[in-house]
Amino acid sequence: MGKKGGDILKDIEVKVFDNDLEKAMRILKKKVQNDGLFKRLKMKKAYEKPSEYRRRKQREALRRQRIAASRNRYRK
């Protein structure tokens, strides 16, 4: 079953040590970036036609394949 953007929300938590708020903010930004939260929010801002959705998914799959192929090439 395919879900169009039905990713389950994760709890993103950052602990602040020694009142070092700057470091905590950097860590939070990195976690949000890696989670793809901003990307999902941006995608939900406007309607995406089904044809655009399929084309985007195909581009993402090709990108993942290229990255995996490049990783496998250098692991040998």
C-alpha cells in the first residue's frame, strides 16, 4: 500500500548541556535536516499533481540508485 506523504511523525529531541543553546540549535537543525521534516512541509504547502508526484518519485529513486552504485563502486 502506497502512502502519499504519510510518514509517521517522529519525536525530535535535543538535550541542552551547560546552557549551551548554540550547540543545541546546531544539533536540532541537523536532526531536522536529516529527518527531512522541512522537505515534507514544503511539499505539503502546495498541491502536487499525480503526474508530478510520479515523476518526482522516479527522480528520487534514480538518485538513490546512483548513490548506492557509487558507494558500491568504492567499497570493493
